[in-house]
Amino acid sequence: MDKHEKQLWDIAEADHSEWRRLVEDNQELQAEIRDVCARYRLPVSMAEWCEIDLSDESNKDLMTQLPKDIVELEKKYRIPAKFHQTLWNRVVHNNNWPIITEGGQPVFHFGEIGSSEEGKVRLEITPETVVDNPLVLEAICRWQRQNYEPCPQPQPMKGNPRKKDWRPVVEWHKRHPEVTQDQIARLLYVNSVTVRRKLSEFDNL
């Protein structure tokens, strides 16, 4: 384990210790969790949760009131937002493991299934993100590479549609300098020589 891996490992260990101190060892909170579980007939397994008919009126509180009750516990006992998913798992599934935190990494938000954001991943830098750690920077760069806008095709020029306007490609390349000209050629399905020649015409853009 190198020093950068150890830095993230130490952060994860600190998160685990904090969880134990704030939640597992807090008897008052544990009593309130038991009350919540009794109120909603919890815990249930993940498979049982997935089979619950949330459109049934008798299960309405599971979608409306239960999340509010969990947020109230977080506020009352000053549980950081990074432990929200872990606390949810503790209440709903009686599962303390794994401790779900970012451990120095950025937060990745996945688009909700069925929404306009489905399939999209949003990255959030938080005060706990260790941005000077090379492993974290690589994760951020990998997310950028996977999510940047596609390279546009050269567009027909106004007044002379037989000629192509390469400015959209040039502008995109300036926003994504890490993409090589050979890679752009593969993205556009054109010859690398053509890409280099066309981009060189805009060196002073």
C-alpha cells in the first residue's frame, strides 16, 4: 500500500470509527431505531423490500413518512449526511455493513430510474474530497472522460453545404485537450491525416 492508498484507507477507517461512535454505541439512538422499526414492521431483507407494493395505500408511509423519520434521527443526533445510506440500511434492513461513505473520494450521484436523468452520473466535490490525492484525481478524470459531450461532426457551411466547417470540432478539442487527434479521427470515422490538417488550419483560433 503506497502513501496515497494509505491516505484513503485512513479516511475510511476514521469514517468507520465515527459511525461506531455516533450510531452503534449510542444506546439512545438505538432505542429510537427500534421504535421506528416497530412502527413500520421493519427490518426486512433487500429482496422483501423490492417485493413491497409501494402503490398499496397500506404501504404509503414507507415512501412518505419513513424517509422523514430517518432524516429527523440524523438531525437529532447530528449524524453527518455521508452516513445517510448506511443509516437507511441499518433501519430498513438491520444491516450495518458496509459503511457507505466516499472515503475521501467525490460523491457520485446516479440518475433515478425512470427520470430524465436515468443513465447519467453527476459528480460532487465535497469538503471531504481529497482533491490532491492522485487516486482521487484519476477517479475525477475517469468520470470526465466517460461523461463529456460527444465530439461533433464537421458541419456543412452556410452558403456552400459541400464544404465542411470544422470549427465545432476545433472548439470541442480545445475543451478536451486530453483527447488526441488520432482519437478524434476514430470518433469521427475519418482519416487521421485529414483531422491533423483541418485542425492545423485553426491554430490561431
